[in-house]
Amino acid sequence: MFELSTDVGNLKELREGDFSAYDAIYLGDFSCPEYPNNFSSHAELLEAGLQHVHARGQKAYLRLYAVPGNDDLAWVGDVIDTALQLPFDALEVHNLGVLRMLRERGCTAPIHLGVFGNLYTHETAKVLKDFGVTRVYPNPELSLDEVRYIAEHADVEVLVPVHGKIPLVISETCFILEHSEDGAEGACGDGSCSYQCTQDHWLKRGRGDGSRADWSLKDTGRMTLSGKDLCMVEHGGRLADMGLKHFYVHNKGEAPGYAAAVGRIYRDALTRAFAGEAAPDFTPALDALAGLAREGLCNGYYFEGAGQRYIGRS
Amino acid sequence: MVKLLAPAGSLEMARAAVDEGADIIYVGPLGFSRRPYESEMSDDAIREAAAYARVGGAELRVVLNTFPTPYDFGRFVDKAVRYAADGASGFIVTDVGLMRALRREIPDTVLHVSIGSGISNLADAAFYRDAGADVIILPYRWDVAEIESVRRASDIGLETFLFETVQTGKLCPGKCIMSSYLRFRDWLEVEGSRDFHGSANRGAKECYRVCQANWEFGAAGADPVEIKLRRDARLMLAQLPGFVAAGVTCFKLSGRERPVGMIRDLVRFYRRAIDEVVAGASDLDHHAAELAELRGRWVREKAKRVDTLMDRAAGYVG
């Protein structure tokens, strides 16, 4: 009927968390190879992660590093070589050079294009299908109508994020480390990471007197996320009517328990929507989701506006 | 052959750049090149700039580096075909689908991969070569060794901005949608109507350069520091000989939104410097005083522009 997926960075989080609301798990943190025991950069952990997910009847997708420099290509290649020996249900790429590497290695597993793959049109999706891409994550700037257009005109699966902080920027170095007292400038990647990203970091631009716009963004070091949590819980019926089937909850940078709580709410809402039930009172769900979102909720760009706006169903 | 690629944000700037010796000028059609409309050009002006370049012995490239929408894709291709007929010898493009379409429709044109494509490694270069590109713009972070490595791996043309290499900070090209997360605006009448409300990446408004504004940054509960998200780019000179030796064949001067007088002076300066390097010079220290003066002007103009953009952003609703 539909697929609901989320992401988990490493084996510890996978074992300790409750991801039972999800049909599929994207394994790995595509933004930071230094993230502790990241599936995306630890080939030796792939088999254990895959087995854990498959044992629960879920699909396992492996995320590959999104912004490899030349020095990273060798180890990314090692991760790919290991992954291709395992029964992953798909590999996710963000970088077109890595996509080419997969083709060179004869990858026959489905390939998903990730959020930083810059997918804006059905024509681009057709080009990437020639490289084995079967699912695309359209750029978050696209509206729901544009997302549907791509799905229909490129004959490709589209991943539709329904909740969580939207990835806005990715960089090859760690902003937190560069500006911390412990980390000398340029130390990122030299093995001296002190994992300060385990604490929430925020970028704020605002004035109490309102003379400057009140903006906030969350920063995980190598990636900047929306301050607000994308929330589409009120719009499940519309998503179902549009023929969209693959939904996703962003979990990167969130506290333990976030994915479980959000997943339960969306599992219920989407199940009802796809069964054609009348829309319920969403107040309890919205209250619960707002309680998990320090800076509030937004709809992203789905309704043709700036990403941080929120538009209710009514 | 080492070429100097210069900005033409207006017809006046196009003429100045050609007069000062640019090998190639680049122009952006209204709404299709990630700049405010003041730095883009109408189709008539583009045609005139192409004619001026041709007479002056220069080429003209058209920047089509916004991402099309699904509905807009055909319009991008139609415009490109028309510009080619009007004398454009190539295009600067971001989207892979558009790249394939232009290669099919205009087989002999020169296709540059825009900085917005977010290339980060030599496998990317190979991908874009396969996709039909002739030239890639190199990442801001790359030094001579990395340029040499891609030179060995691919025959694709190598282009670099005339900025010094930087290794820290958030480098956004092709990987940033911060601006549109914070503010959107509809099209202005001068930009013509389109089928969507958009973002900087799609041409419907300028990027507000929020990464160059001051932000407060810190861990939750700790005292924040005031900070910019990236370093200001510095005009490059000392690296020129090394880059040429490593195989860079095209140097791009940024600045369609700058004053015409500044671009005129910069094109004149870099024309001389590149010619010296091509003639065998490896030391450009004698240009230090002039470079310092140009850098100062560059930074002052940049600060003015960021302030203007942020003021505009604050004025838009939603």
C-alpha cells in the first residue's frame, strides 16, 4: 500500500531504538564519515546492520557518503565493494561520481538518488535511470504537484519526506569543529573529532525587538537542517490521492525516541488515509509532533512557499 | 590556449569586458541564471552582446544554470536553441537532464558545468564528460595536486574561478537551499511570468547570501558566537602559474552584479597577468600593489551587496 522509511546512523542506535513503525531503514549518515561507527563509512559493520533490519521484516537501504573528495574515493569504493556482496535492497547515492562508480562495478541492486542529488525534473530522472536509479528524492524545493509530475512522467519511484528537519546545506568539513575551542581550524577529517555534534547546535539570526527576521537553523556539523520540523500529518489523504507511495521521516540529529514517536503517528495517519477513512481530528497528533519540535512545524516547499511556512489542512 | 572568461551583467559590461581583452563573456537571461534581474539581460541585449563579442574577436556563453522545473524544461531548451542561432557559442549549465538535451539539440555547442552542479571529485568529472560536458568548473577547495589528478583522469576542460582556494566553512554551490527556506518571493514583472513560485536555484529570485550574513552559533544553552557561515572569497593571483601548469584552460572572473568600472579594471588586470603566465612568468609579485587595491574594492562592494540582499529578504513575507 505504502512504504514508510527513516534513517539510522549506526548499529548502536539501530539496536537501542524502536523502528517498528517503519517498512524500511536507510542505514548510515551520508553527511559525515567521522560520525561514530557510521554505516556509510564502516564496511565491516554493514552485514550486522543489514541482518538486524532484515530479521525484522524490513527493507535495508545503504546510504553512501554524499560529498566525497578525491581522497575519499578509495574508501567509498571499499564500502561499495562490500555492500555489493550483501543483499541490500538498495544503495543510496547523492554524488553523481559515486553513481558512476556503482555502474562501473556492475551494481545490479536498485539505486536511490538522495536529497543532495539535485533532482528537479523528470528529464533528469530519465538520465539517471540509465545509470540504474530506480528511486529519486526530488529536491526539497519542489512542490507536491511537481513531485507527482516527476513520478508520472519519468516512471520512477519518488521518495516523499513527510516529517522531520529538511537538509538544507551539506559541506565537506565540520562547521562545529572549525569553530570550537577544542578543534583547531582545519582539523576536520584528521581523526581528532571530539564528536561535539552529539550536542544540539543552532544557528540563530534575530532580534528580540523584531527589527530583524527571526530565523533559526539546526547544525549537525557537516550539514545544516531546517530549524522547524517538516510536518505533513494533516495531508495524508492528499498524498494518497496523488498516487505517492514512498514516505520518509528525517531522523538525523534527533534525540533517541524521536523516530519511534513520529513513526507511530504517521503509520496510523497514513494507514487511515490510504484506507480512505475520513480525516480525523489531527489536534492530538499535531500537539505531540509540536512537542518534539523545538522551533515548531512547517510544510517545507510542498505548497509553493518558503520552506519554513506552515499551512494547515483547512 | 588559456582563456579569460568575464562577466557581462549588462550590455555596457559586455562591451567593457570585450574591449579589455576577455576571450569569452558570459551573460544570463532574465530569470535563468541565479542573479537578480539587474544583473541579467533581455534576449535583445544578449543578441547585441553576441554581435559585439564577435566583432571584438570574443565568444559569448549563455548562463542557463538555474534548475528547470518539470514544466519549464522545454522552455530552457527552446531558449538555448535561439541563443545559439543568435551567436552564442556555448552554455553554462547545472542540470544533467538539460545538459543531455542541449547536447542533442545543439551538437556543436560548448557545454560548461556550472558551479551549481556541486562537483567534488574526479569521478564527478568523468560522469559529466559522459553526459556530454566539455568543461567543468573546479571546486573552490581544490589545489594544484587535485587539479593534476583530474587532468590525468579525464580529458574534460578545466575551468576555475579567479579566487584563492579555501578549505573551511560552508561551501554551498549546488548543495544549499537555505535562502529559499527562509524567504520566497513571486516573480517581478520585469522577469516575466513562469509556472511556479521559486527559489534562487530556480531563478525566481536572488539568493540572499544568508551564508555571508552574521549569525549567532553555538550549542543549545551555551553562549553563542557571532559568525559568518563561510569565508569571503579572495581574488587570486599567486596561484595562477601553478594552475596553468596543472592544466587549467579557462579562468572565470565572477561579478555580473559589480560596477562596470570594477569589471573593466579586473579584466584588464587579469588579461595582463594571464598573458605573462602564458609567456612563461612564474612570479607575479610585481602586481602585488595593484592586486591589493582591487581586493579592497572587491570586498567593499561585496559588503554593500550582502546588506542589500538581506534588506530585500527581510521585506518579503513568507
